[in-house]
Amino acid sequence: MNPVYDFQGQVALVTGAASGLGLATAKAFAESGASVVLADRNATGVAAAADALTSDGHTALAVVCAVDQEAEAADLVAQTVAAFGRLDMAYNNAGILGPMCDMTEETVEGFDEVVAVNLRGVWACMKHELLQMRRQGGGAIVNCSSLGGLVGLPGRAAYHASKHGVIGLTKSAALDNARRGVRVNAICPGCIDTPMGDAIDPAAMTEFLRDQPIGRMGRPEEIAAAVLWLCSPAASLVLGVALPVDGGFVAH
């Protein structure tokens, strides 16, 4: 059973919220009482996700945003504050897998796209979230790295490079803001049952799961539970960590 949090009166922002980990986390924030801003570049998907939360009696706002564009990231935070007056929690989840191939087969265009979304997107969103949270005097940010930010696996050089970078950003931002009342952490999901996972070759997935000690794929709700804990007062002394949520993969 997951713990129950009371986020009444607080505002949470989730990127990549139209599906997968982002959607599960937005739902978890909403069910814990927070007003939630769901951001995604998929206009139809994010609108449907926010509408579903509103229909269930929650307070939710959909914003179309390409996180790799700093102006859009800044506007996302501005729309959040205009709608709800503040920003207390943020989960920077938006990311792409990119092509899976040997590094020598990657193109500069493909590399740049992955890094732009996965790394610069986190930087852009976090920059403007931090500016707002500093003005308020507090807040909590969780960035989505990956198991790929802690280890290397073949055929994913650009993706792993970007996710290692997210951990570096997280640690630096955590130190910059430790005495400003803003906590910054990262999570490192392992193999999770999401649409992104569907893009991985089934044979590669089977081999991967052999090395995941828990013996199964993770559920999006399990990642959401970790994000909410890191944003809650229960994690008040936790900052600058890259928390594996991976069924024990990096433990061996």
C-alpha cells in the first residue's frame, strides 16, 4: 500500500504528462489533493489527460509545451502561476528514447534531438521552476533520469549520455538551492511498462529482464509513488540524489 499524502493547496507541474510515467504521476498528485498542470507536446493527448482528471473531480490544466524550447518552458511556468498563483512541486519527466543503434551509426541530428529533449528540456524547465520557487521561498523538483543515467547499455549512446547529464544537472541545482528552501532530486526508473518501453525490441527486453532481480517490469504507479515521496515532507532531508527505482538492477 502506498502512503497517502496531503497536497491540498499545493500546485504540481508534470511534463510529458500525456501518457506513461508523467500521466501516472499527474494522477497521483491530483489524487493527493494538488492542483496539477499537465504539459506535453502532444496537444490532443494532454488535453484528454487533463479532462479525465477534471471529470474525476480534480483540478487540472493542460498546457502544450515543447520542453526543448526555453521560451515554451518559461511560458509553461508562467501559465501555471497565472492559473494557480504558485508552483510547489515539479516532475520534469518529458523525454524520448531516440534511435537504438551502435554509436557509429548515430547521426548528429539524432544525437542533438535526444539531448535537446532529455537534457536541455530538463534544464529549461528546471531553470524557470527554480526562479518561481525561489521567489516563493520553497519547493521540490524531481527530474527523470533513468537506469541509463547510472549504467551503460549497448546501442543507446545518445540516450544514456543525456540521462547521465540529467543527474549532473540535478546535483548541481540541488547544491545551488539547498539553502533557498528548494530541494532537487532525480529518479532513475528501470524497465517500466509504458509506451516508450513498447519501442524496445522484445528479444532485448527479455534479456534485460533477466538482469532485473525482481523479475518483472515496473508499473508507472511505482514511479509516481517515488516522485511523490521525494516531493513530500517525508523526504525533507533528501536532496541531490539519483534514486534508482529499478527492481534491483543496479544492486548487482
